[in-house]
Amino acid sequence: MTKRLLVYLILFLIPCVPSYAQYDEGEMIEANVFDDDLDVGGDIFSDFNEDLETAKVTEFERYYRYGRFFSFNLGLGVTMFDGNRGYAYENQLPSYSLSFTFFQNFRVAYGLGVAFSKHHMFLPDPTRGHTPAGGSNGPGFVDVSMLRTFFSSRYYLDTADLGTAITYSNPYVIGRIEYWYLTNKFIDQSATPDDSGGGLGFGLGFGLEFPIKLKESFLGVEFLFHTVNFHDKFTNAYQARNDGEFGYEDMSGNAWSTTINYIISW
């Protein structure tokens, strides 16, 4: 009985042996690749991740070699106003600025700085807020000082596909959070105390930076629009006391500034 079973087993296995020879080497490789692709434990994003990491390293190396890390900016310019404040003020040149910029990469930079400008106005007629009732003289000459501190954020535009001149000008857009401190000093009225106060403001604009010595020094120009909540923005203190006399309904108005900077970079 045992011998008969052994014979049947041998006869059964003999046809199965050649079947393995039907798979050539190429088919076996394809079968293995197919099995690997279906392997649940594999990372189908491995190639993408490797390429992404390589690109990051390459960009960092390029920035380390060609980019700027810090810059010191010294500026001269003009600060002007529109609205009633613009009608009232005569702007004294120049305005001054001093700032420090930190570069995060080729495109993004942040800055801290201060700026100062001088203005003046002349009010010959009595006004509601600065001339005693019945007085015949106005406030006269008023000296105006404006000090502001700011935090800025810049984004340098990608000009790789544009002309060489535009690329070398390093154009950027800039936004600033500002705090303006305003002081009015009444020169012709010694008994009148100074009028001082602060206001929060925002600036938005654009700029250009032309290299003098590549990566080390630049000449920059910056144009900004400022909206500021001055403490005397809606004051009636400068309204004329009598009909037909000279004065201002309020001191509303926005600021505009143009600054030329000498920039030293590391």
C-alpha cells in the first residue's frame, strides 16, 4: 500500500517540474517589480522627497554664496502730505532715516528703523484752540517735528526672466507698521505749551536697489504711502475764530515719502 502511494506521488509531481521552466528570467524580474510596487510597507513618495531635499540644499548653498544676510541703511529724502495737513505744512528738506534689515532668503527681508522730518505752518489769524478770546493775533509760526519708528517686511520680486537692467535694480514691495510722534511748537506764542502726541500708522510702497559693489554696497530709492492716525487729525483748534479769516477745518491728510538710501550689506 505504501509503495503504491509513493508511485502515485511521483507521477503527480513529474508534470509540475517543467512548469517552473516556463518562466524566463525577464518574467521573473517583472514579477518581482510588480510585487515591490504593491508592497504596502514601501514609501511611494521617496523619490519625490529626495528630489525636494536636494533642491532645498542647492538653494541654501546658492543663497549662502550669493545672498545678503544683513544690511545697514542710511537715508535722506522728503516727507509730504495731502489733504488739509498738506495745505497747512511747508516741508523742510531733508527728512532722515536709519534702519537695519535682516534677510531671511533671496526674496524675504525684515527691518527695524527710525525716521525724522521737519515741517512748519503759519497761522496769522486767531484760531479756536490757540488764541485767547478777543485776541487779535493768531498762533503765528508753528514748528512741526515728526519722529517715527517702524517695522518693515519686504518681498523682492523674481526678475530672472526679465532684462538685465531690471534684474540688477532688485525691485521689491514693502509694507510697514509705524508709530509717529508729532510735536507742534508755537514759536511766536511763548506762553502756549507744545502740542505733542502719537499715532499708529501703516506704510505701503516699493523700492529699487542698484548695486555699487555687488553684495556689499547699494544705492536704493524707496517710495511709500502712509496712513496715520495722528492725535490732532480731527482737531478744530486751527479753525478760524472769525468769519473770513484764515484757518483749517481739521488736520486730516495722508503722508507720502521718498527716500534715497546708502546701503551697506554683509
